[in-house]
Amino acid sequence: MENILKSIAVLFLLCIALETKAQVNFSSLEEVLRYADEHEISIRSAGLQEKIYTSESRKSKMALLPSVNAQAGYNDNITLQPTLVPSDFLNPSASSGTYQEFTFGRKYVYTTGFTANWDILDFQKWFAVKTAKSQQEKGSIQRMYTRYSVYNLLANTYYSILLSEKSLEIQSQNYLIMQRIYKNAENKYKAGIISQEALNRAHIQLLQVKNNKEAVSHSLQELYNDLQSQLGIEDALNMTEELTYFGQDNDIEGSFTEHPEVVLQQAELKITSSKLQEARAAQFPSLSIGYQYNYSWATDSFMEFQNANELPQQILGLKLTVPILNGSTVHEQIRQMKISQEQQKITLEAQKLKSGKEDENLILAFNSSKEELENREEIVSLQSTNDRHTDNQYESGIISLEERLDRFQDLLNVQNDYLQSFGNYCLNYYKLYIRNLNY
């Protein structure tokens, strides 16, 4: 019996450990964002893309280095082609117009060597390096912008969860109050004090409060599912932070850094300008130098080098290429890149203006929502106090059921306004908070 109890205890502790392991806890938005930096698919993908751009930048720089290739070859001249040689070439007394057949060469030829080429003057390659570097910088900025976008999405879901949990707590309290009111109404109806119509109204209001509670509960579960999907988490989530009024964080309105969207557009303009320079470079001359060294062995016996003929060869060359006529394709490409550059400049200026106004509106909206929430908080506190007095009057028989239900509906309306204001405040708060982060 003792062994059975020990086994049950071990299984119980194991189940608790497994349950604990299968749950992810977050106590703040900062923890959610840190987790996203390591696991969120969009941020990870942007990080990998940044590595690709870095590799492309190194690749463009390596293209400036000389290329060196070694080679080795083997030829088996199965049939050596005869060559006709004029007879009088070897024998002056021979008849003119007659030829003799001779076979030149040896059956086996072995060759080794290497070639080296270096484009010592190639403007297109130089500007390609600049373009690749700009693309690399854009990759880093793109990752920053991705983090900014993902942070906003996660913060929206995170605070929606906290707001829904606060709403569920309020709705649960309302449901308990409404259950007590309805129970009291039932007793009065059985005693013949109130009518069937009054009892039905209380029942309707009870069902409405219950529906509100269940709707918030279902919405809360959907939000948890959304956050799991956004973070790529299969385990259950648990939010330990309690939603409170954080209007005292005055430093949240500090000076803004440049908007990530503006920084991204600046990177795009830099790439476009670099590509324009690269297109113009196609009109410039290029200069390359080449060196080739070959060494051959010719023999009539396979792998027999004792009597082989050794045939060394060296070539040094210098090549200058000057573009003269290329069908005006380069000119059209330059024209297109100029237009693209102008487009990008216009886009950048528009984005600067838009982002600046959005920042101004964000501060205005935050201050407005903060003031509204403070007022709503005071209103709901006063209305809750009034509702308690009304409930005491109803329980004492001073007021009717209809008046009690009317005053309770007033409380529900005030609570809805309060939650709406809290939602607007949270929205503006996290936008302002994320806007102030240093990416």
C-alpha cells in the first residue's frame, strides 16, 4: 500500500511539472518583445535576409580581386593528321607543284598551367560594391522596421488581452450583482409583490449581462490564440501583469528618434542613387591585365616523359575597352534611374511630412485619452458608489425593481464608456512607448 501511494505521489508531481513546463508566462510587454526578437518569424526572417545582403556585399568586394585559375590537360592524338609540304621545300630539284605528306606532332600531349586576370580599372564593379554596401545597410534598417511593425502588432494584442481580462473581471462582478437582483425579484414575484413583466425584465437583463460576460471570455481566448500565433508558441500563455493606469510615466513623451519608415526610405534613396552611378559607369572605359603560363610535354609513349618534348609558353596581355556605340541602351537605363531617383526623393519627403504629423497627432491623442480616462475613472467610481446606495435602497424596499434595474443599467453604460476610454488610452500609450524605443 505504501509503494502504491509513493507511485501516485510521483505521478502527481510529474503531472504538475509537465503542466508547468507547458505554460509560458509573461509579466510585461518588454518580456513579450524580447521573446519576439528571438522567436518571431518575421523578425528572424529579416535577420536572415540581412545576412544575405552582408554576403552579397562581401561577394561584390571579392569581384575586385584578381582571378587566378590553374588547369591541367591530357590529349591522346589517336590519329595525327598528315600535312602536305611542297616537294621543292626540302628538295630544290624536285618538280614544282608536287607535294609530300608529313606527319607532325606526337601522340600524347600533357599540359599544365595557370591564368591570372585582373580588372584594374572597372568603374561598374566599384559602384556595384557601393550599391551592395547600401543594400546591406538597408537590410539592417529593414530588420529594424520589421521589429517596429511587429512590436506594434504584439503590443496591440497584449494590451487587448489585459483590457479583456479587466473587462471580464468587471462583467463577472456585474453578473453576480445581477444574479442577486434577479433572485430577489423571484422572491418578490412569488410573494405577489411584483408583476410577471417586472420579473421578465430582470431576467432579460440577467441574460444580457451573462452574454456580455461570455462574449468577453470568448474574445479573450481568441486574443490568446492570436498572441500564440504571432509569437509561434504552442504552449499555453499566462499574463501576470495587471492592467493599471500608467499616466504618470511622463518620460514616455520624450523626443522621438527618426521614424523607421523614414529611415527605410532614406536607405532606398541611397540604393537608387548608387544604382544611377553604376549605370553611368557603363559609359566609362575599362582596363584589364592578364597573364597566362602553360607548360606542355609531348611524347609518343603513354606516361613516358624521358624523351618528351618540353614546350613552355607565357603570355602577358593588357586590354582596354572603350564603349563607343551600344544602341543607346545605357542612356535609356540612366534616364530610367534618374526618374527612379526623383520618385524616391518625392516619396521620402512625403514620408517625412507624414511621419512628423503622425508623431504630433500621437502625442495629442495620448494626452487627450489620458485626460478622458481620468474623468471616466472618476465617473465610474462615483456611479459605483451610487449603485451601492441604490442597491441598499432596493434591498430595504425603498425603491422599486424597475428603478433598481434602471440604475444598474446606468452603471453598465458608464463601465462600457470607461473600458472604451481605457482601450483608447492603452492604444495611444503603447504606440508612444514603441515609437520611443531605440531600434
